[in-house]
Amino acid sequence: GLRVLALTQSRLISTETEEDDAEAEEVEPIPQQQIGETERALDPKDRSRIVAPETSIRYMKSKAYTDTYGCDPVWKSYRRNHKGHIPPSKTRQTCIRGKGITTGNPCPACRDEFLVLHYTNNRLLEQFICPYTGEVLPPSKTGLCQRKQRELLIAVEKAKDYGLLEFTVPFREYDYIDYYPQLKDKTNS
């Protein structure tokens, strides 16, 4: 499947003249090393390529990201497959072993190679922070594997240290008249 696709993509097709229309075109054999690189580039589970944080930031501003995730956080539509009706208390150790994805349903950060948990990628980090308390959301809610959860915690702390990510809890003004009936009497008189 992938090898045939790689062979057809890498062939050089030269323009034929009117005399050569009936003849088949000669194709040079492709070196085995080049075939392996092409297969690896086409493999969706391959994670050996390192994606720069700048590329991830550009990706999050692109139309492809909007088409995939919309306005929701990247973890919103993720549901982990597990045996039985009660989910496990802990998420898996890691989704990537060696250079490829080893699970059928990788976590939200592992399934998309362009989502890089880096301290400069504020837009991604803010999706994993609770808007009410400012704490990092637990992996039981987001579905991140334990390795990516550790990377997330480190990236958030580093972003806060560098001043790239700040969180202030919004001030909430309470109307104490609803809680204390004796105040209602004083305001009415």
C-alpha cells in the first residue's frame, strides 16, 4: 500500500513528444533508503519527526486547526476506549513508544503531532487551565497520558515563570441581601 504510493509519487515524469506517445516511459529505480524515508513521511503513526513550537503556534492559527477542533478545546471531543463501563482511575503511561503511536486511541496531545506542549504556546496551554481556579485540569478530565500531563505541568509552570501565562481569578461581587434576611429589612426601611 504505502510502498506503491511512495513509488508512484517519487517517479519523475518527463514530457513526451508526439513520437513517444506509443512507447512506455523508462523509470529509474528508486534507492531503498529513499523508499523508507517516503514511507515514514506518509505513516500517520510515526512521531520521530520533531515539530518546532513555532510551527505549532502557526498551526493553531490556521484554518486546518479551526476545521478540526472549532472553538472547543482540543480535549473536548476525546473519549478514551476502556474495558467495562467504569473508566480507569489513571490514564495510560504513554501513547508513544519508540517512534510511533502504539495505542488505537491516543490522547489528545499525542494524536495530533502539531500540538506541541511548549511554554511559548500559550493558546494551547490555556485550554488545559481551569478558568475558575487557574489550576491545570486533571488528566481524568482532559484524557492526557501521564507523560503529556507531566510535559503540560512543566510547560505551564515555565510559562508562568517567564510571565507569558498569567492568571487572575476574576473578582466576583456578591449581593449579600440574598443571604442575610436582616439586611433586607434594613434596606427596605
